[in-house]
Amino acid sequence: MADLFRVGLLGHGTVGAAFATLLEDRADAVEAITGLRPELSGVLTRSRGDFEDIVERSDLIVEVMGGLDPARDYVLRAMAAGRHVVTANKQLLSTHGEELWAAAREHDVQLRFEAAVAGVVPVIRVLQESLAGAHVDRLHGIVNGTTNFILTQMAETGASYADALAEAQRLGYAEADPSDDVNGRDAAAKMAILARLAFNTPVHIDQVRYEGIEHLTADDMAYARDLGLGLKLIGTAERIDGGLSVRVHPAFLYGAHPLASVSGPFNAVTIESEAITEVTLSGPGAGGPQTASAVLGDVISAMIPPASTPPATDSLEIVTDVESGFYLHLEVADRPGVLAQIAQLLGLQGASVKSVVQKGLGENARLVMVVHPLLESRFFAAVDLIAGLDFIRAKPRAIRVIDEQFT
Ligand SMILES: NC(=O)c1ccc[n+]([C@@H]2O[C@H](COP(=O)([O-])OP(=O)(O)OC[C@H]3O[C@@H](n4cnc5c(N)ncnc54)[C@H](OP(=O)(O)O)[C@@H]3O)[C@@H](O)[C@H]2O)c1
């Protein structure tokens, strides 16, 4: 009879319940891999279980409660008691990561968190292990399945944002309160964690600029198709002038970009480095059984050899103004000289137009253009001036364009 490996479970919701089932189903396989038989030693919810008692009877704690409080306290106390911890909690790591990783090192225990970013896609392991020797220049990620599902629906069916969100809720891809998904904050937390690992620099969620998808229209999708563009909520972390920029916003991609074809609730992360060119990982970004599978992978890893998140070795300055290409949608009165005036205002800020589509006539005329990359501050200064022109009939809409292809 193999020795037991006792797993204490904090949280028994979507992920916790799926994990408890999976642990039992896969116990033989885990025993074959590790030589130890995993067993659930206790479960904590709001209505059952005692934290101290569970820690006492466990070799490892799985935290799938979510939130900051009391999760932070429980994770710290479990590690102080010498227990490994596996968590799926991106809010916690993007807010208190440095404190928690330091505690793991201090107490010589493992703190694993593969499920906290992109669900079952093994991007944490790849950054911590496979690409540990690579000098990463940039990451792009579709790290929120809810918003990717909504944008895919809008693009494929012409649905409005509100209808696509309702469909996502009906199918279980969006929660009743989808705020943190659709406003970009969930993706920002995940990008903070990825940036921390890829660039060895502490990144707090408050340092990640984010925009959501609530203001996007079916119209943007239709125009973008004519320009050969697809719309995604993209997280970016990249080195800029010796600093680091981490941000989340909707962005158009040309069809050849590796993230352009990632559709529905899938997640994907593209890692760029000179030596490796580009690596893209993709797969289901959420869901109880899927996330539970990533959690169990971490438990098995913790049962074998040690791994840790070393102290941050860099302290790159966080950059806030970056270069972007833009899609600009303008509702204009159709008069001679309109395009020339707009081009002049863009030109004064150093923006040059890459392509233009004009649709409609008279009071219904629309100009949609793609502008070559320039500093965002300069682009928005031009847009402010354009918005004040007397032939502009509605607030201009600007969305970033990521214009890269890999060969
Ligand atoms: N759902 C996904 O697809 C997914 C994917 C990736 C990562 N995650 C992450 O996984 C974690 C759990 O998500 P979930 O969807 O499984 O959440 P959930 O369904 O809301 O379940 C949360 C569980 O934690 C328990 N809990 C919450 N606060 C507690 C407290 N103060 N004391 C004791 N127990 C408490 C709840 O107890 P009660 O049952 O008593 O309320 C419930 O059992 C979160 O960090 C989330 O971000 C989720």
C-alpha cells in the first residue's frame, strides 16, 4: 500500500467540486506517477470545515475560494505551517504575489498557480521552466474566455454587444455579474502575473492599464472585416526603452497574427523572444473540469520535485505611453476637403494613414481608417482636435491595431 499524500481543499464551488471529483477519479494514475496516493483530507466552505484542522491534516492545500480575504491569510498560514499551496486565484497573486512568493521561499514550500492564468493552457510552467533561459521581449495574450466568446459572436453573427453577452450568459461562458470580465480587469490580473514571470519584475494589478469591450459595436466589426482585421481583447506585456509596459485593451489583428484565429471561449498566449521567434499556446481558458485539471497538474508537480518563484531580479520602470497602430471610425458630413483636414490634423501629430474605407453618403458618411503606429498620447491629441471639427457628427471611435506577422 502506497503512502498517502493528503490534500486539503479550500473552496468547493465550480473549480473545487470538479477538483474533488477529479482527484478521486485520477488517484490510481497519480499514484502510478508519484508513488504516493492522493486523498482529500478536508474541505472548507463558508458552511463547513475548520481551516486549522484541515491544515493540520494535509500535506498540501488547494485554494480555490477566490478573492483576497481570507484567501491571503489562509495561503500565508498554510505555507508558514510548511504546506505546499496550489491556487487558481489571479486576484490574489496580482495583488499580493511578491509577499506570497517570498513566504513560499522563506518556508521552503511550493506555491503553484498554473490555473490562475488561461485555465488549462500551461503558460506558467512554460515561462518558469521551458523558456526560463529565453530573454522575452513581448507577450500577447487572449486571457479572458468570456470576452473572446462575446467578440467571436459579434464577428460571426453580427450580434450587438448586449445580445452577445446575453448569449454568453445563457451558455455559461459569462457570470450573472460579468463586470470584471468585460471591463478588462480579469485579463489585467492575469497579465500582471505573466509579466512578473516573463520579465522578472514585480507587477501589481494597479500598474496594468486596462480597457474593456463594453463600448464596441457590431459596426466596428463590419468595417474591420473590409480592412482585413479581426477584433480581440488583447493583453500585452513588452519591454520598451528599458522599461516594461503591461496593458489590456481591445485591438484589431490582421489575419496572419497567431492570435487572430483564437475564437470562442479559448485563451492563447504568444511569447516573443529573438532567439525563439514566437511560441503560441492555446486551449480552454476556464470551466470547472478544465481548471481542475490544471490544479491537479500542479498538485502532481508538487508531489515530485521542488520548484519556486525566485525573487524578482529586475525592477524595470513601468511605461505608460506606448506606440500603437489605430483603427479610427469617424461619422462625418460628406463635404469636399473632409479627408484632407483629418489627414492634416493626424499629420501634425506625426500620424500617417495606412488605409481608408469610406462608406455612405451625405449625412450618413463614415470614414474608417487604419493609422500607422505612433505614440498613443499623440494619436489621442489628434483625435481630440478631430472631434472638434464641425463636420464630425459623433464621438470618434479609436481601437488599437496590432500589426505584426511572423514568418
Ligand atoms: N470558474 C472558473 O472557470 C475558473 C477558472 C480559472 C480560475 N478560477 C479561479 O478559481 C477560484 C474559484 O473559482 P470558482 O468559480 O470555483 O468560485 P465559486 O464557484 O464561487 O466557489 C467558491 C468556493 O469558495 C468558498 N468560499 C468563498 N469564500 C469563502 C470564505 N470566506 N470561507 C470559506 N469558503 C469560502 C465558497 O463557499 P460556499 O460554497 O459556502 O459559498 C465556494 O465553495 C477563483 O479564484 C477563480 O478566479 C476559476
